[in-house]
Amino acid sequence: MFLLRLTGSWFLIVAMIAFVYDGTKTLGNPDVWVITSFLDHWQSLHPHSLQGAKSAIETKLHPSLWDPVLTSVLGLPAWLVLGAIGVLLFYLGRKRTRLNIYTN
């Protein structure tokens, strides 16, 4: 549980960094809103792993899973994708309360 919360926190921190990155690029050119997709970040940071993930998904799972499904998710803003993953991991790793039910 702790590991899920910790990983979720890291994803949320990286999502905030991506949001600040887009914000500073927008402040540099106030006429245009800059929204960088997760795919653009992945392409600029490590293109070889992107190609490896694409070929692995197309060969091992299904070719149509990459093009319409994952490219639409990866085309979303990076801060939104990373934030959603972080919130999901944080929710899955939450501390659950014990519920006592008494019957008469």
C-alpha cells in the first residue's frame, strides 16, 4: 500500500513539472496556449523506448491497439495523463478504514 502511494506521489510531482513546463512556454509566448502531449514528451526524452513500446504492443498484443487507442491517450496533455495515473495509484494505495457492523 505504501509503495502505491509513493509511486502515485511521484507521478503527481512529475505531472506538476509538466504543467509548469507548459505554463512557462505559454508565458514566453502569451498569444498561444502551449499544451505538450505525453507523446511529444516521450518522443523528445527517449524515442528508442517509444519505438520499442510501439513495436512490442503491435506484435505481442494487437496492431490496432496502438493506433486508435493508445495514440489518442498519449495525445492528451502530459500533465493530465501523469496526474490521472498518480491519482489512480494514490487511490488504490489508500488506507482503508475498518467498518464494524453490529447486529442485534
